[in-house]
Amino acid sequence: MNARYLPNVLATPTKLIDTKGQAQFGLFENSVTELNFAAFPYCTVMDKVAGKLSRHFATKQFQFVSVCGPDWLLAVAIADIRYASSGFAYFFQQGKPTIETGILLPLQMGCQMSESPVKGTASLRRGGISWQITPSAGAWQLCINTPEIQAELSLAKAEQLPVALCGPTAYQGLTYTEKNNALSVSGQLTVASQTIDLSQALGNYDFSAGFMRRETSWRWASLNTWLDGEKLGFNLAAGVNETGLTENALWFQGQRQHLSSAQFQFDRLDSNSMWQINTLCGEVNLQFTPQFCRQERVQALILASNFRQYVGHFSGELQLLDGRRLTLNNHLGLVEDHYAKW
């Protein structure tokens, strides 16, 4: 049976919020340049216009970049949840201790976020430690400065189309999400005074912003790899965009393919357990074996976060729209299990 999932992809709006204050919902062909959230009439669940403070603290944004080589993975995150700013940068390499740095700051101290996926700079800094993500005309620029990791990297986003969508969130909110995987990487990366070879490196970019749920959770998987000399990547998620839209997609040979909704099965209490990941229409049948876990548990007054991001290996099968089947055998990638009250 040939599994086919062909959602309706809309022309990209110039602005996310129209002249009547209505959000443009759907899957878009390309990046939305202007996320004019100020034009969105955010209300309470009783349909009254929310106050300035309520509106301010309901707005969240996070960005994530990973770069993967044959036996190593670099991951960088920046999050502004209004009550706090946080992020991490870590470098995993098989057979060596993982190098990692985390930052947690009150409110928006030390944090700056982008206007959209194509405008502005996202950065997080504390003292001499910093990382930033900047979109340019054809690439995303990643700069890192920590005691053990220094990077000036460029991810070539002009190579292919992203998956970009906006969907309703809870009763009164919205979330804009954009992902792009299997992007060529160039620049310089130094870890513990050693220069890392980028000749086989591929990366991904992850952007989400909007008026999000106060309490939420998600499961997520991401891959950037080479398969038979071709670039392959995917983004799979469950728990965020589940109102008829999904952010699920794969990229192969520079072509984007939207995927149906995903299901994740794993033992949350056993960090070594294998994950099983499948999609509703059968395009994805994968197993993930964890090798490293970056974990954070935070409970502070009105905030809570239980976060696990795993580095490990994917095996299994992907099916393209033309019926071709791609077989994966121990390809390095990421999965994530996250609960947040923010």
C-alpha cells in the first residue's frame, strides 16, 4: 500500500494577522515575514480583552538549532517564557564526555528574541557566555561563545522550503511554527580547543512563537543525516499543533514532504528504553535508541518544567510520496519529552 498524505498548502501571507485582527491559520508554502502579534486581539476565556500583563506573559518564543556530524551533535536552544529566559548549548560525541552549558535568568534579562524567522536576532548571554541565532537572506547564522565551545556557523536555508504553519492554541491563543532540516553547514566549530570537521555536517532550525497554552507538553523527533549520498532530514512532533495541522515533514534531495500526525511510544520512567515512532498514514515507522540524555527539572512557584532531550540513533523506514522506501540504520538524531507550565 502506498501511504500518501497530501495536505492543502496555502500561499504565504505577508502578515500573520490580517486587517480584521484574525490569525491566518494553515500550512504555508514559505516563511511568514511579519508575525504582527500586536494586531491580534488576545482575550480571556470569557471573551474579554486581556490586560497588558496577561497578554505579555501569555506570549512565548523559543528557537533551537542542531548540527550533526557522523559521530557528533551540537544542540543550542533559546527560550523566552516571559517569567524567565533560558537556554542550553551542548556538544555530544560518541566515546567522549558530553560538554554542556545552561543558562536560566529571571524575566527577559540577558535575552533577546527575533521578530520572525526571517527578521531580527535571538540571543542569550550571561557574563562572557553567549549564543545567538540570526537569520540572513539565505542562511541562519549561529554564534556560540562558552569556555569550551566556540562556533561561527551558517545553515543554508535557501536550499529548500521549510514547513511553516500557524494553528489555534487552546481557546484563545495561536502558535506559529517553522522547521527546516538537512541543511548544509559551513563555518568554524571548536570544542575543547579541537577543530571539528564540518565536511559532512548537516543542521536544522526550529522556531515557535505565539500565545501558547499555560500548561503544555510535547514529544518531538529530529534528524539530519546523509543517506546514500543524499541529504535527509525530518521533524516529527505530537502535543503542540493538534488542531488539524501538524508540523511533521521530511526533506530528501532538497524536496519537502508533509507527513501525517505522529505517535510516540516509550517508557518515560526508563531513560534507556527504545522509542517507537509512527505516523497515522504509515509514512514513518521508526525506532530510536537513546545514548545520552540532557535533563532538567524545575519547579518554582508558578513555573514548572520537566525536560528530557535524548541523543541517540534512529532505525526503520520512511516512505516517499512516489512510493520509494528509505531505510535507516543507526542514524544519529534527537528526540524530546517535555512538560511545561509557563
